[in-house]
Amino acid sequence: MADQLPEVYCDLNAGYGQGYSLELRGSVDDLAKIGLTLASAVGKRFIFYMDDADDDGTLNDIMFRGVVVHDPQYGYLAIKDEDDFFHRSELPRG
């Protein structure tokens, strides 16, 4: 099954509650490329990614599927689906 969701940067080191902050330049820039702002992305689904490497040091983004929410305390967050994290190399090629 090929994923057709847009990709948006997310810093997994900036976790708050059940989500990860999207109030970063990379996140805002990725959303702008597809004509969205943080506010207009609320409720929409994406694949969120962060730079990472495999055990052997090969660059391989870590990713998850989820949705954007706005939390009154923490701001705009990416909330991960129940699926586990995965690496870019695990995405279907096509």
C-alpha cells in the first residue's frame, strides 16, 4: 500500500503530552510548501519525519503517521497513530 500522505518535519525530542511540537521552522516550511499553515493543518493527516540514522550510521529518517492538533497549553502538535515508528527505508517504493 503506497502512502500518499504529505511529509512534515517533526522534532521527536520536543515531545509534550501525547504529541510532538510542530512549532519549528522545518515543520512550518514543509506545511507552507503544500499551501498550509499550522492552523489550517489541524485535523489533517501526515507522515511526520525527523532525521535519523540506522545502527550502521546510514541516514534514514524516523517517521510516523498521525494528525495535527492544537493544544491550548503546548500549541500545535503531531499526534502519532497507534502504529509504531518506522524508517524511511520501510516506506513502499513506487
